[in-house]
Amino acid sequence: MIHQRFAVEFDRRTVGIAVRVPGGFMFYASDPRFEPIDGRLFRRARAIERQLKKIARKGDRRHAAPTSLSFAA
């Protein structure tokens, strides 16, 4: 079975990958700021985006640039 992988970008930097698995997307962090959600299953990709923003707000009170998911071959 081939899994779809997506690069997860936040504040114009790659912060991890999301892998499509049964039940949603598994997030794997490459940025230490987002280790609290490393290995967590999310039902939708947008849920990853919301969680990244929430973590960024807690650690950094300034507004971050929008999150984007891009397909990685």
C-alpha cells in the first residue's frame, strides 16, 4: 500500500509531514516546537493546521503566517 505524504509548512518553514493513514492523517514533527503532537492521528488535515496555530500562539504571542500542506512525492 502506498501512503500519501504531505509536507506541512508553518510560518513559511517545513515543520513536519502528514501521512494519510486509515482514519485520517498521522503527523510527524521535524520542528521541536511541534513535538507535543508528533505521532498524533488527526481525522482531517485542517485539524493539524488548527493544532499548529494553537501551539504557536502559546509559545509565541505574535501572529504566524498561514499553514499550508503540500504534496511531497
